[in-house]
Amino acid sequence: MTDERCPRVLLLGFTVADDVFREIVTRDVVLPTQTHTFAWALVRSLRAAGCPVRLLSAAPASTFPRNRQVRFRSARFQQDGVHGELLGFVNLLGLKHLTRFVAAVRAGSRTLRLHGDDVLLIHGVHTPFLWFGVLVAWRGTARVVPVLTDPPGVVLPDDGRIVRALRRLDHALVRMALRRASGVVVLTAALGEDFAPSIPRLVMEGICDPPTAGAAPGGPAAVPARSDTATRDIVYAGGLTRAYGVDRLVEAFRGMTDPDLRLLLFGRGELEEWSRKQAQADPRISPPELLDRAALVRRLTRASVLVNPRPVDQSFVRYSFPSKLVEYLSTGVPVVTTRLPGIPPDYEPYLRFAGTDTADGLREALRLVLAMPPGESAALGAAGAAFVRETRGPAAQGRRIRTFLAGLSAPRSGGVDAAEQGRGSPLHPLGRP
């Protein structure tokens, strides 16, 4: 394969049609909005670069009983001119991984054989899909390139002893599988350095792909114009959890006494009911809402400031780049964030950082942004929007992905370790213009 020919891509992951995603959201305790948004942005980036894309996907459902549906059936779908196939699986602990692996082997092998795809792009650190990638690499059928957006085997606070043991096993299996990859696309450099150290990598912290006004998730990109409001709105959108700093944000806001300020929280999580009680105690805090992505973007554009309060002292933070920062910046509204290590340096002129990730640090940063003259605030927001659209839009990111995929060594059959093929290859920084 050369740079002159676009690689044909089979994207294995969780890229489902919008109607399937909406159905999952109504019955699941987890809201995989960012997974869905990133997946379709990745598809549009590849297509913008001229790469043909086909989808092989599993429904992004939590394991029973977090999602009450036990059996997911296979089906074919089409959206935005992209053809895809849903994998059937049994949504029970243990069986979920086994049935997804079997389904991926059967459907994936058939698809690769029929369409002759050059690259198997695997979205996420999902063990069944990564080990199907090991089989593809062993056969030499296609280049195998995982897209790592999270570290493997993250233990959740409510995990029991058995689940924790399974997560440790999963962590080991992921590391073994990544050694067979031809390359990796990673959210932060730390993900590549720690989990695929000898594999060529492309750092891609996000894709700027906001929806049009009234569009469903996965629709074309545009942003409605900002309108003035009678209040000054501080807005957060994302998981309503302590891990994301929502409790610190509410505390910071409660210390701001201006009567025209409003705090709006959009999302779902462990602090949802707690947030409702905070709204009862302070009428300037709106009860949390859950909006579809297009409606949420419209609401973000009417804010005075958008905030990402994520604490910086958690173990997973070095692997994390909050994708909401790209979406926040695309709205043209000033953004306040904690200083996370995964934020690339070229973002810094367009963000306003809290001095500390405490409530006091967030409060001071919010006050400074709210005190900006209107012209200065508008200029900061406009510069941030132009930056992410020009350097992180589908066209720009698609060109980088295409160049990276086209430059990877050809796969070898017979069990050759693809990591050996990639040793000495240069780092490809997708996050740089």
C-alpha cells in the first residue's frame, strides 16, 4: 500500500445507527454518548480523506443488569451512506466477551475476505475485538490498528472481587494483543507509551465534529449562532460524578453570590439526585437535564462560560483528554478547565485554566472569565472555535489518519509479531497541525 491509494478500512467497534443508540440510552445506566460521537466523527474523518469505510459493530450496552436486555441480535444497517453490520451477543458477564469474540471472528473474517479491506481499525480496548485483531495479524489479512481512548482494565468503585479479578485478566490480555498491532491511534501519548511502547503511534486527542441545529447525533457538522440571555450561565455537560469534579463545581458556584448567575448541569451519573437537592437549596442551580447532542450543543452556545472541573490527582488522568474540550471550544464560548496533563500545549492560548482543581481554584477562574469585557470574551471564544475547526476538524484529522495508516508496514502471515515490524518507526503526532 502506498500514500497514493486510500486504505480501505473495516472499523470494528461500537459505531451503531442513531436509532439503535437512542434505544440503548433509554434502558442503560451508562450514557455512552462520547463513544458514539467519537465513532461517527472517526468515520467522517476517514471518508473526508477518501478512505472507504465499512462498519462491524456491537451495541455499546452495559453488562446485565445495568442494561436489562440480555440478547442482542445481528442485523445490517446503513447511515449516512455507510454500510454496517451489528454483531449478535449474549449480554451476561463472561458470555458477553465470548459471544462477541465468536461473532467478530465469523462476521469479520467474512467481511475482510469479501471486501479485501487493507486496515482493521479497532475502536476501544475491548478484549474480544483486540484478539480477533490478533487472529487477523497472524493470518496477514490486514493491518491491525487499535484506537485506544482509555486504559485497559480500569477497576470501578462498585466492582466485586470476581469482577476485579476479571479486569486484571482483561488488562493482561489487552497488553498481549496490542503487541500484534501494526500501529495504534491513541488519545494521549501516555496510552501509547505505557500500553503499546514499541508500536508506531498516532496521537489524536479528539475530532471537532459538532452537529447542525436540529440534527441527530451523527449528522453533519455546524454550530448555531450564539444568542444573548438575561442571565450569565455557567454550563457543565458530561458525567455527573465526583470523579469528574461535579461536586467541586457546585461548591465553587455556591460561593459566587451574584444573583444573575446560573449553573446548568447536563448529563447523568451518581450525583444526579444530589444535584437536584442542590437545585432545591439554591434556585440559581438548574436541575440536571439529559439532552440529545444537537439540543445540547444549541444550549452550550448560549452559555457565558463552559467548564471542565475534572480533578487532576486521579490515576487515570494522565491517559485522559476530555473530548468535551473540543466540543466546548467549537461553540465559540470561553472555556475554563483544570490543568490536565493530557491537554496538548497548542490548546493553552484558547483555554482558561483553574489555578488548582479545588472549588476555590475553579471559582477564581470562573470569576476572571465572567469579568472579561464582552469584546475580549467574544474574541477568545472565536479564536478557540477557529483553532479546533481548522486543526481538529474531520478533514484535517482524516488526512493525518490516512497518512499514518498508509505508512504502516504491510502485515505478514504466519504469526510474525507486528511489533517487530514497527520498531524504530517515528511517532506520528495527530494532535499537531
